Amino acid sequence: MKLLFVEKNEKTSLIVLSIIGLCLYQGIKAQKGLPKPDIFAEPSSVVAPGTNVTLRCSALQSTSQELLFTLSKAGSPGYPHPEKTGTEGRFSLPSVKVRDAGSYSCFYSERRPAKGKSETSETLDLVVTGSLPRPSLQALPSAKVSLNGRVTLRCVLPVKPSLGSVMFMWLKAGIPEPLGRALQQSQRWADFTLPSVTVQDAGSFRCIYYEKTVQPRASEPSEPLNVCVTGEKGTRLRTPS
């Protein structure tokens, strides 16, 4: 009888522990809230003045619920764009101007039943070019590089600006978003290195810089720099179409 009594207690204990564990899991899950969305810019996050830009706020998990999306901009409380509903929020910025540049983020919530809001997305820097003089772009040691070789693209400011922190970005023709970014506070230049080039790395590159401030000004893009990738005998390799 004593053995049966112990087994019953163990079984009861396991059931109680399971219920406690389930409650704790549900509590932790509720505290975490909805996962943060992604934010994208179309056609790009780096644009010339007058470009029509759409900022997309996209929930990472599929849901049948109607969602309510909110866009915010750093330094602009009560941002004037209305909330959007649906499964993805699309916010139009027609004919952008320098004042539209800045850091954007978004979040969403389920409308019915209400379950609180999601975490805020990562920030997206929208850069509107043309307010500052263009930099120059150099290839080190050369813009003609062997397959699997190494090339460094150095973006150089026209003069040492009194801008404080400056963000450099490298662009490639045919790719809408920047290839790389580098923050500098003292030097007049920043480097972006392709450590082992492939045929796909050949093409036309530019760079820009902008102030890392709430209301940033950005430069004109540099003149294009064509990087040529060659084979073992120095023959130029064509980029696959």
C-alpha cells in the first residue's frame, strides 16, 4: 500500500508541475508580444530629390488577422502619415525632398482581437542625395583586379567637413540597396573591401556620404568607377547575364 501511495503522489506531482510549466510558458509568450516587422524602401533607401518612395512595413509571420500599421520618424513626434490596415503597411512619400530624409521605423497590432502592439522594427535610413559636394571614389591597388583577388574601394570627402559623424555608403549599378556602410568621425575617407572578387563583382560603383543627424544632408554620388575582373592571363571576364 505504501508503494502505491508514493506512485500516486509522484503522478500528481508531475501533473501539477506540467500545469505550472504550461502557465509559465503562456505567460512568457504573452510578455514577448508580436514579433517586430521588417521595413523596406522602394525603389531604394538612397534616392535623388523628386523620387516617389514607398516605405513598406511587413509582418514577418503570416496571419489571417487584419493588422494596423504605424510609421514613425526619428525627431518627428506625431508623424503625420495615417495608420494603414491590411496584411502589410505601405506608406507613400511622393516626390521626396531633403526634409523627408531621416530614420524611419514602424510597428503593428492586431485589430481584432486586440493583442497589443508588436516590437518596433529596425530603423531604416532614407537618404536624399544632392545637398553636399560629391566625394571621389578610388580603387586600391587598381580597378582592374584578378579573379579571387582583393580590391578596396576608398570613398574620399572633397574637403574635411565640419559635419561631425559622417556615414559613407557604397552603391553598385543594378543593385537598389547600398553594398556597405561605414561611420567616420575624423578621417576624410572610408574603405569598403571586396576580399575575394568574383565575376559578379565586376561593374560600376559609386559612393556617397551623409550627416548622421536627425535631419541629414547627403552628397551627390561620386563619379562612377568601373571595376574590371580579369582571368589568369589578364583576359576580361564577362559578368553572366
